[in-house]
Amino acid sequence: LAALEHRLRALVRTADLVGRTGADEYALLLVDTEAGAAVACVQRLLDTMADDPIPDPRFSVSVGLAPYRRAQSVEQLLAAAADGLTRARAAGGGRVALRSEEDTPDDAARQDVQLDVAEALAAALHERDEFTGEHSRSVVTMSRAVAEVLGLSATDVDRVGAAALLHDIGKVALPDAILRKDGALDEDEWSRVRELPVIAERILRAIPGLADVARIVRHEHERFDGEGYPDGLRGADIPIGSRIVLVCDSYHAMTSAGPYRQRMSHPEAVRELARCAGTQFDPRVTEALIGHLHQSRQLGLLRADAEHGVLLPVD
């Protein structure tokens, strides 16, 4: 990886940016560069490696490129590049694939297919572990609501919802001895659990159109203070979708009975969320979730009173 980074930096201009975005992934931002020139630049990297290969026969590089469009968010740009990367890998690796609007299918048809695939994966997870499947569906509702409170676009809200639905899909690869263990996990078992986001990402990246969801799922266990896993990202470097799913996932886990933990009450869980805001959780996302939960409980109480013929204000 160090050798690859050295070669990347030797190819780019001082205005360009090179940064590591994952355990085995780099992002390259080419400023004021047309798509054809970007392809040529990356192709030079691949040619250089072919002429002077890094001394490891297993090492190869696949590249996904995407042009920046006006008003596009960083998340959308990275997702588009990730989609190109998925195509490059699917074509055999060791090559570059350019993601462009012209060669993508109709948006509505593509979203329908993605929804069907997401639902199929969720059903498979439910069959593997009923509690995890039900938990994931509960996290979806909260995650979508928080994304809307934060002002994300309709497309991004759908993306966050899909990530929430599939954030535990890596558990399909977890042995029953760990998945169904009644007591606390030992360190070796925890090391297997910490691999799940990467496994989940690999599963989702293999499905066309889910690269952006895969990135959110990979980083769902990153902490706002940088002490999470698998990549130790911190703050705004963590995708906003990952930050949303984490806090919603944590609230639902705290308020649900587990094999070796007691169920917290709603007030206890909210206090825990507030206590961990700024360390484990994004403070802004935490505030949005707490506000949503408060509003939902108010509406629930109002509806309950209305059923009995009296509509009372709630403090």
C-alpha cells in the first residue's frame, strides 16, 4: 500500500488530492480534469505497475472513476466512483472503469431492482437470525426519519434506509457458536465480529448499484472520536449515513433485551445517547434522533388520548 501511494503521488499535480479511504482503498481527486484525461492518468499508473510490479503476485489495482456534477455531494461523488470500482472488479480487476450518466440504466428501474435485492438480502438475514432481521427493520424507520430531519435528499434518505436494513448482513458469515452465544464474547470472538462490516461491504459491492450502500455499511461501527472500526475514521470523515445508522442501531439495541444485557428504558437510553454524543456518536445526529423520538412519543400519547375521546396537550 505504501508503494502504491508513492506511485499515485508521483503521477498527480500539486493541486490534486490523494487520500486513503479504507483498509485497501484510496481516493484521488483530480482538479479541473476532463474524464478522458483522468482515465489516461490512471491508466499510466496501471501501466507503470505492469512494467515495474510491486513484489507481491496477489497485488492488483482496480479503479473506478466518476466526473463531478454540479450540486453533487461528496457522498454522491464517492458513491458514483465506487460504482465504477465495482464494475472494474467485476470485469476481472486490474483495470479502470468510468461511471457516467450515459451508461447507467433508467433510475426508476434501477431503484426497483436495488429494492428487490435489498429485500431479498434482508429476508435471508431474517431466516438466519430472526431477532437481527426484526432489529434491522426497526432501525430503518428511525434512520430514515433522522435523515429527513437532517435535510438529506430523497435519494440519500432511501440510501440510508437501505443501509439500515442491511447493516447486519455480514452476520450471515458468523458461526452459530458466536451468533447464538448466551454469554459475553471473548476477545477472539470479538475479533470475528469486528470483521463483519468488511464482510458486509464485500457482499453488497458484489451487487450492481449498491456500492454507495456498501460504503455506509462498512463504516457503521466507526466512532465520532476515531476509536471505532474497521478503519478508525473520525468526525466528518465518516459517511453521514453511517453516523445515522450507528446511533439508531445503538438506541434500538439498548431498548431491546439481549442475551447478556438488560433492556434499558427509553429515558435511560436517551441519557446514554446524550452521554456518548461527541465520543461515540455525532452530536448533531444524536440531537436529531432524540428530537424525533420525543416527537414520536408525544404523537403516540396524543393518539392514545384521542382514542378515549379526549385530546390532551403533552408537556
